[in-house]
Amino acid sequence: MSGVRVLTLGCRLNTYESETMRKAAETAGLNNAILVNTCAVTADAVRQSRQTIRRARRDNPHARIVVSGCAAQTEPETFAAMDEVDAVIGNDAKGQAATYRGLPDFGVSHSEKIRVNDIMSVRETAPQMIEAVEGHTRAFVQVQNGCDHRCTFCIIPYGRGNSRSVPMGAVVSQIEKLVGNGYQEVVITGVDATSYGADLPGGPTLGTLARTILKQVPDLKRLRLSSIDSIEVDKALMDLIANEPRFMPHLHLSLQHGDDLILKRMKRRHSRDDAVQFCRQVRDLRPGFAFGADLIAGFPTETEEMFARSLDIVEECGLAFLHVFPYSPRQGTPAARMPQLDRALIKQRAARLRERGEQAYDAHLSAMAAAAETHRVMVEFSGTARTENFTPVVAPGAPRGQMALVRVSGRTADHLTGEIAVTDHMEIADVAAG
């Protein structure tokens, strides 16, 4: 192979950062190289990262393989010990061209492969100016990195460091560049996005940032947020949810569980009622709003009654998109020292929770299909699009990367179906207004 290829595991933030890695490596003149951006959120994510590396080596026996990401940051020795790996670099340096210029040569010892710093000593998150996100019709923009919270199950702060925010001016400049290059939809992303601004002069909030983006980049058609912590949502963000049509009616919530005692043992900052009331309040402000959420099954000490509250919160919050994680102990976290559940029971509960999520998604699709409304969509692939509330809809003939109006006519097992009403931007505005 020639050039630089990036293999990405994990979250949306990794997707964005993979583009900065590619750009930095190409600027440094790296060639015949594979960069693997790993994930550490679960033990299975680390295993998948290792499998990806082995597969990459089998398929590209002569390429240089460079590993970074959260798993490489938290377990550098694990990856340096792999014969397939040529270098391991830290999360703080993976977006810098100088990192790739200074890579060790082939055949060095395990310890010499490692270029990982103390992530907790990093105090700033530099804006990463990318002009495009390969293979995506929406662009991801990192506004924050790291996390100051210490949930008892989570290893991510040790892979990302403490919370650091990108100044608003730099974020706006990045989005202006992306919109100028043709992107109509941007997703704000971060490790703990709702903590945005606490470390910046004046303490701007995530809502303030979103409002500033929409005001200063009037040509941006759609703004989304990635995963948020609902307990930290500020008034400015609630105002946007209620009144700003360019702010998309979809949020992914970091809920983790539905039982108050388990939430306390997780060291989460919200209660079950906080989550339920937030979802109801948002839907009162903006009917049709859709929610996704992360939920963990089988956390230490979880009883059947506690687990049942997680099952029930899917309906109580009206969740449409569910990400279920079977609990896996991460070495060094407080939860790993708590009394553990049997792995078979954890897998069983995760399967039950996924089934509840599938039922919720099915109900969501049925409700939208029955309403048979016309939706403004962003076409991701030829004929496949996302509504404003992130529901997939297939409308044959819709051109990739364009906005369109689609009349929903039905559903399949996993998406809505519809027909294109309008594709021209000016006509969309006229039809929507009428």
C-alpha cells in the first residue's frame, strides 16, 4: 500500500481525531503506514483493537503500524509487546506532525516503541483544523477533551486526561472552514461536552457555544451534539432546543443506569428522576425530539430489581436509540474492586436490555411511519438519509450530501421509507415555509 490509512475504533470523537491523525502523518511525509486509533471503553473494545491490528498486519505485511487512542494511552505496554506494532503514541500527540517525524525505526525494542506522555499533565486542547471528514457527509468538530469526573466504572479519564476546552473563536473558525467546503451539518463532540467552557476565561457554556456557532455561521444548516450529560445542560442550550430550528431535535444521553443506588455507586451526578424529567421537559419544549442513551447492564451489586429499573427507564424516558454495554471491569477503577456479577448473568441482562431497546426503536419507527409527515433530511448515501431527529429513511434517488424533503410512506424492520419531495435548497425553504 502507499500513503496513510487510518483504522478507527470507538466513539465519534475518535472519528474526528482520526482525520487529524491522517493529516498530521501525511504532513510529516509518512508513507506505507497504518494508524490505528484504539478504544478503551470496555475490555472488549481493547480486544477488538488488538484484533484490528493483527488483521492489518496480515493484510499489509510491509506497512508501518502506529497505534494510538485511549487503549494505547492506558495500556501502552500491551500494544508495544505486539510484534505487529511498530510504534505506540499518546493521545495528546497523535494529531501533531512532529510526532510522526520522530517515530522510531523498525525493529526497536518494546520500550523504545512507546511515545506516551502523562495525559494528566496536559492542560490545553489545541483546535484541530481539518477541512473534511473522509467518507462522511456530516462533519465532527471537537470542542472539548478529557473529563474531570471519576465515574467508578470508567477508564476514559486516564486515556484522555482532565477536561480541556477549545476556545470559542477557534471552534467557530473550524466550522466556517467546513461549511465553506460544502458541509451542511456539523456535530459538536467531546469526551464530556456539557462541561465545555469551565476552564476558559468567562466560563462560557456548551449552550453559549452552540448559540454563537449558529449566529456567526449563518450558512450552517444543521447543528447536532454528540453524547451529553443531561444534568449539566444549561439554560442557553434549553433555549436553543426550544427555539432554534437549525439545532437538531436529537440528543444522546449518558444515562448508564435506571436505579438510584447503582447510579450512586457509579458516582454519577444525576438521579433516575432527573433523567426522566429532563426528557419530558425537552419534549414539552419540542415535540418529536428523539433520545438515544448509553446503559450498562450487570454493574457490580446490581440485583434483578435494580436491573428492572433500567429496563423501565427506556420507556419512561422515551428512548429510541439504545447503546447497551455489558459491564466489564477495567483495571484500576473502583468498580473493579466491587463484588462482581457472574459473566453469564451480565450477558443475559445485556441481551434483555438490547431487546427492550429494539422494542423501543420499533415503536419509534411505527409512530413516525404512521404520522406520514414530510421531513427535512440530510442524504448520507445515495438514497439513504437521516431525519432531523436522526431516524434513518430510505428514499430512492436522493443525492448524497444534499438536503432534501422526504415524504414518509412506510417503514421496514430498521428504517423509514419515503419519496423525495424536493432537493433544491431554495425550494426546500419555500416548501417548509408553506
